[in-house]
Amino acid sequence: MDEKTTHSLGEARIGALMGKYAVPCVISLLVGALYNIVDQIFIANAAYLGSYGNAANTVVFPLTVIALAVAVMIGDGCCAFVSLCLGRGQPETAKKSVGSSVVMVAVSGAALCLVYLTFSDEIIAMFGGTVNPETFRCAKEYFFYITLGIPFYMFGQAMNPIIRADGSPRFAMASTLAGAVINIILDPVFIFTLRWGMMGAAVATVLGQVVTAALAVVYLTRMKQVKPARADFLPDAAVCRKTLALGATSFLSQISLVAAMAAINNMIRKYGALDPVFGQAQYAQIPMAVVGIVMKFFQIVISIVVGMAAGCIPLVGFNMGAGKRDRVRELFTRLLLAEAAVGAAALVLVELLPRQLIAIFGAANESGYYTDFAVRAFRIYLCMIVFACVNKACFIFLQAMGRAVSSTVLSMIREIVFGVGFALLLPVYFGLDGVLYSMPLSDILTFVLAVFLIAGTYKNLAGEECPAALAHKGAA
């Protein structure tokens, strides 16, 4: 690592560093989230697709999250490991991590693509795609073309944090932005002009992902600080294990979200059929379409939250590796306050402007039941979004500190024990509304647990700088 960058991460003002690293990361993740969200907006406003297309998009969305889970496990794990290695003065190990990670994401992307193509019907049914025949048809069409782009999507998403760890957050942002712009330009052309329907939305997305992946390949050949040699691309088992261990939290937070979405989609299908309104065939797809839209709004907010926290991973990793606990403590405080502010702003939107939010997703083309259910869904499902934001920041910060076990356990409790458990249990007593109550109840209970971990983290970071930091200062 060059001396200028070392001084920057270890000595520059925390606020300035957060702006430099977190803002591009936020933009990158927001743009990445827009891939699926933009598809849904254009699909919702195409009268010939409407809520059927929206419901199909909701069915396929968790399947793209599975791919993202594997990609971020590799990418975030590599980012955290590289940052720790550079802070400890171990550049050769950092190079091995990058080389091994590139191979891992390429192989896993091809494997997942093959599995999806082989078992597409069964997978779509597993995520609630059989709510009615038209939703299944739309989901199958969309899923096929999205699957073809999975290897490119995973490569681009995995390389993004690796590029940030190499000290180029702006390039990471620009590569993701380029792909999203392609998607935004092509979506209306393919959906409205050529009337390619779900296929058009998917092809536009895949072409954008190809552009992002291509730019990542270009950067890989010109890395600034961590420049892997050919031998580094031969996977090192020990380095792979450490990289994946640090990325386990990112993986579990995403994959457990998939489990929660699968439970929610199936509970919507089951209890929607018992509802006086949504039990009618012409309205059966509305709850799934609406909950998918609410989740997309939540994804936008969480993209900001995760971007702020993940953008700080190089800062946390370097300063932890250098033993500068006082700087890590200050960073933690600033991050928690910023995340809570984001959650508060989102809460105002969902509670005061739900009709305006749902209008973006084609409410004008749907029945009044669509809007009424959407208003209720926004206000209930996201009423504890402030806690959700703080919880997510806590998961990622612990991961960046190298406390992978604590971070992973908390994430698993939130998504599997609470997220899946309440999604299955509450509808038994509250019907469709039970699905909506599962989210805020999960976030409240997780926050109670997170408070203890936050307090423990401050206690761990309290006190004088450790000998590594003092030695670093003496050498300077």
C-alpha cells in the first residue's frame, strides 16, 4: 500500500474519509438496486403487463438475491480481508485473496446459472409463482433471460467491493452506474416500443450487467495497490477460507432474506386465497405485487444504509489492523447516527406519502384494492424502519472489525428466527396483515439484541491505542 493512502486511512479526518469512501459505495448500491426496481416501474406502467408482471417480478427477485448473496460473500469478504492485510503490512496475502476471489465468483456464477436453467419451473413454484397461470407465465419468461445474465451480474457485484478496497471507490460507482444507465435507456424501448414484455425488461437488465462486468475486468488488469500476478489466480485454500469467513455475514444477511421472502410469498399466496377480495381470481396477484413493491422501496433505503456501512469497511479494516481503536470508535458513532437519520427520513415517507409512492408503480392502471392494500402495507411493514437501518449497520460494522461470528449470529437471528418465523406464524392469527406485522416485530426484537452488541463494541474499543498503533506512530 502506498504511503499516501496509508496516511489517508490512518490519519485523515473520519468525516472526510466517510464521505470519500461511503458516498460512492451508496451510489453504487443504489444504482445496483435500480436494476430490478426500474424493471418493475416500467413493467407496472405497461398496461399489457400490469400487476401480473409486477407479481412475476416479485417472484423472481429473491432468485437474483441468491446470486447476490454468493457474490457479496466473496466480494465483501475479500474487501475486508484485503483491508486488514494492508493495515498489517501483508500485501502478498492481499493479492492472493483478490486472485482467489475472482476464480471463486466466476465458477459459482456459472454453476448457479446451470442450476437455475435446469430447475426453473420448480424454483419459480417454490417462490410463490403459481398464484395464477398468467403470473407463472410472466415469471418463467422473465426468469429465463435474467438467468442468462447471472454470471455477469455476480462478477460485477463481487468486483465492486474489491475495487473499493483497492482505493478506487469512484470507479466502482462509475462501472455500476454505466450498467444501470444502459438498463434505464433500453427498458422503455424493449417494453413499450418493441413490446417484448417480460423478456424485454430482462434483456435490458442483462445488457447493463454485461457492461458493468466488462468494466470490472478492465479494472482488474490495472489495479493500483493490490496487483495480483498470474500465480495469485490459483485459489489458495487457506486464503479462500478466511475470505469467505469474513464475507459470511454478507452472505447470510442476503440468503436469509431470500428465506424470509420465500415464506412471505407463500403466505401471501395461501392467505390471499382466503381473503374475500384477493381470493377472487382477477385480484389474486395484487398482494404479491404490492408487497414486492414495498420490499423494493425498502431495498432502496437499505442500499443507502449498507452503502454507508460497507463503504467504511476499508477504513475499519485498516485502522483495526493498525490498532487505532479510537478512530474505529469515532467511525462507529458517526455511522450509527447517520444510519438512524436515513431510517427516520424513510419513515416519514412511508407514513405520510404511501399513495404517492405506490403511484410510481402503475396504481393508475389498477383497481382501488391495489392502492388501498399498498397504503396499508407501506405503513405497517416499514413502521420500524429506523431500527432496521441501525441493525444493518451493526451487522456490517462488526464484520469489518473481524468479528464475523457475532455479526453472523445476529444476522441469522434477524432473518431466519424472526424473519421467517414470524412470517409463518403471524398470518395464522392475523391473515394477510400478519405478513405485514412480521417485519416490524422482527426489527424491534433484533434491535434489543443489537443494543447489547453495540455496547460491547464500544467497551471493546475503549481505552488507549494498542501497541501496534503506537509503533506505527513512532515509525512515522
